[in-house]
Amino acid sequence: MDTLVQEFVDYLVVERRHSPHTIDGYRRDITRFLDALSGQSIQNVTTSCIRDHMMNLQNHGLSSRSIARCLSTIKSFFRYMVAEKQLSESPAEILEAPKLWRKLPSVISVQDVELLLESPDTSTILGKRDRVMFEVLYATGLRVSELISLKLSDLNLEMGCLRTLGKGDKERLVPLGNVAQQELRRYIEWVRQDLLKKKTSPYLFLSQRGSPMTRQGFWKIVKQYARKANISAPISPHTLRHAFATHLLERGADLRSVQQMLGHADISTTQIYTHVMEKRMREVFEEFHPRP
């Protein structure tokens, strides 16, 4: 089974060009499914077997979103098996994923963003690095994986923009604000050199040891500063991406431009932010209108 899983994962890497994070999720889902078969041959798997697995996941407390993702993985696996002529048809194709309610993103206020940006101690090397990472994240709406993958060669400070590879290796250009540009220039000239400690690295943001910043490392940094700033709202690196989109739309940006900056393939994904705005407008109306 291990060989089969690896062949499937290799297929996804080559054909789908998913991110390493997504690939790891596929690997976990398909490994869990194959383990649940308890040695049963793939050729003997029926639609009922897969449905029973989905029900078992539900009984173990998995959310509808996690179950839907798992079913998507299983469908991809059986399509791969059909393409490889290991099966004549997929037993998973007729199954439907559980209905999902789209969750509204958690958005913090402009004031809370300012508190977070001001919380690093910029008299220290790490504080200066953390401040510029926050500035870039809020100025661009990058995903965390995109932020930590940035290389020096991705920056064009003369043009005031950066290049990033999003999901599916889709390249996009994202503008940088003046503040972020100034912070980056100072960071590259002074801070980054101290972090490198005479090493070399193509990556823009580095850890204290001079190695590339990790998702987990940056997540801990954000949590640390959120506590320091006494921000009560739930906050994570992705929260700044949500704040970037919402605050732009609140100030009159058009949805299509925000979609392009976020790197959403489908504008329906970006439209969720309009629901956040509608909720806020309703709250303001009810609080301040003399006849709500």
C-alpha cells in the first residue's frame, strides 16, 4: 500500500502541481482510507465501502469540510487508478460531498492591525524583521506560504511590487505600499545581513539562525505579538490576509482587483468578503440610525 500511496502522490506532484502542504493532506487522507480497508483489494472496493468510510469519519467527529476534502482525495485516487488502467471505473464518482456552509473569515479592525504592527520592538534585530513581515503581509494580502517563500529576486522595489507563486504555481504581481517598500529597503540593507551571519540565502525572510522562515515559526510570532498587543479577537497569519481584503473593499476597491491581488482563481471565493461588509453595515445601521 505504501508504494501505491507514493505513486499516487508522485502523480499529484507532476500532474496537479499542488503545494507541498496540499500534497501532505492528500497523503494523510488516502493513507487513512487504505488503512481502513484492512487489506481489502482496491479492485474489490465498492461505493458502499467508501460511503461507510465517510460515515465512520463523521462518527469520529470530523467536520463536514474535512470529510468533503477526504472524499475529494478518494475521488482523485480512483481517477488515477482508472487512468493507470488498474480499474475500469471509479466507485467513488457518484458520491456527493456533504453540504458546506461557507465560513465567514475572521477580520480584525484597522485599529487592531495598527496595534499589531506597532508591537514589535524595533530596537532589536528580530523586532525589525517581525515588523517588516507584518507590513508586507498586510500590504499585499499574501498567503503565509507565499510570504515565507519570497526570494530577493521576487522584489522590484523600483516598480513597487513583488512577484509570487500562488496555488497551482500561478504567478501574479502584487503592488507594495510606500511604507512596506521603505521597511523592506531598511530590512534588506541592515537586518537581513545580520540574520545571515555571513551565510548566503536566496530567501527574503530569515530565522534567527539565518535559515528560511517556516510557517510554524511565523505563526508563533504572530500569536506572541497578538498577546503582547492585548488583541482580544482571534488572530493568525491568515487574519492579516482577510484584513487586507476587507479593508480594501471597505474603502472602495473593486472586487475584481482584490481577487487578482489575492490570487483567487474564482471571484466567488473573493465575494465572501462582501458578506463581511454587509454584516458590518447592518451592525452600524442598527447602532446609529435613529429609526433602525
